[in-house]
Amino acid sequence: MSERQKEIRRRRKRRANYSAMKSKLNKVDATTKEKFIAKLRKMTPGADDLIKSWELE
């Protein structure tokens, strides 16, 4: 498998994780939000933009 295909697969998986996290966001408490923030920061370098747009901080 080429590097390009691997990167595409990683991006698709990351996008699926984002959508799953965003759908759960309405039902969580403050401590779980902190866990989501930590997970987002581990997943991508652009996490700060997502955190701001999802209004987690």
C-alpha cells in the first residue's frame, strides 16, 4: 500500500472519529469534555481550531 493511500485512510478514520465525538458532545459533562479536548489534541495538530468551533473552551 502506498503512503498516499495510508494517509487517505488515516484522514477518513480521523473524520469518522470527529463526527462520532461531535454527536456525543451534547450529552457529556465537564470532565468528559476535558477528555475530548485531550483526545482531539492527540489526534491532529489543528485541534485548537476544532476546539474553538465546537465551543469546548
